[in-house]
Amino acid sequence: MIKKITCFLLVTAIQSVWCQTDERLLINGKITSNTSDLEGVYVINAQTEATVTTDASGAFSILAKPEDVLVFSSVSFKEKRVKLVLENFSDLNFSVKLSMVMYQLEEVIVKKYDNINAVSLGIVPQGQKHYTEAERKLHTATALNATANAGGMVGGSISADPLLNFFSGRTAMLKKEVEVEKKEFFMKLLEKMFTWEHFVERLKIPAEYVKGFEYYAVENDKFTKILNSKNKTSTEFLLGELAVKYKELIAGEIK
């Protein structure tokens, strides 16, 4: 009985606050599912586009008010939308149950050709690793030649080229070239996935800062991992979160 009275008073107090102001308050909740992996689910306020992610226990906190719609989305779960009511803000056990996505593979027919491949035909050496141009240069500059020399030194000799490259700084330069190559790849992938108008009109990035924001985004390892998966929904959610942080940075610079 005391618990019911306390809950009633709490709801009455919250309702009184909303009668006086239209500001959003922090709502705490938790997602549940048939899995223990509940971390990293996106929770988006559809009205404000504010985005947070759940922690390892599935808990989250986000600014909202009654009538706002919370969107729950993740690669592993089906998207779910929840329209908030006043009681949700006083519910200490507010939770949302999510359903896992079940992927069904289409029938695949594989024709088997025994012992016929590029390696068996001698086109590609066995165990050949594929390198990009920058990676190939780095591998060549750092590879050690451990073949025996003409003098018969036990254990062979080591080429001086990698050592010279290391001390001259060429190895460090080539490593940077590999990183630059990766960043350029992610930049092209990002620009292919989202238009310039998306950055300006949707994410509200000033036109003159769009290119800088793209560089800022591909510097984030978590973002490039999701971007490389080519899941546009997850990429867009995280891109929105990065846009908020980036606008805070440029706002600080303008001041």
C-alpha cells in the first residue's frame, strides 16, 4: 500500500513538473532479450535525434518527454519503436524487450572441381599473400633476407636494406602511407554511402566543415569497422553521434 502511494505521489509530481515546463527529462531504462550480449544497441529519440547506446547490462539513459518515440536498433536485433507515456518516467523497472534477428540463408549450389585452382595451375604461388600497393612497398622495405651467404656463415645473412630503411625513416614513412591509403579507402566508402546534402541538411554540418568531418569520422576505429561492414543503418546512427561531438568541437574553435 505504501509503495502504491509513493508511486502515485511520484507520478503526480512529475506531471506537475510537465505542466510547468516543456523541457525533456532524463529517462532511465533497460533492454532485455534472449541473449546476454546487450551492449551497443542504439537508442534514438525520434523527435530530437539524440542517440545513446546501451551498456553491457542493457541499461541506457536519454533525454525525453511523454509522447516522444524511442527507436531501438542494432545489427543483432529487430528495430523497435516505443512511444513514451508519463508512467514510464516513474517506473524504476522500465524495460523494452527486443527480438533477435534470424538470418536465413538461401540455397547455395556449389559445383566441385577437384584440384583445379590458380595454385594448382601454377598461376599463383602457394600461400601467396595479397598486398595493396602501399603494403607491398612496406613489406619489401622491411623483409629480411635470411639466405646463406657465399662465405658460408652459419645461419645465413640478413640483408642490410631493412636496417637502412629503419634508420633512415623510410619504414616509418611507408607505414604512414599504408595508414593514409586505408583512410582514403574509408573516405571514398563514406562518400559513396552518404551524399554531401546528407551531411549538411541531415547532420547539420556547416558546408565548409564537411570534408573535415569526414576525416574526423574515419579516424574513429569503431566507426570504420561499422562502415566497412556496409550496414548503412548502423553506420548512420554512429555518424549522427560523431556529428554531435564534431559540432561541439568546431563550436569551441569559433569561440
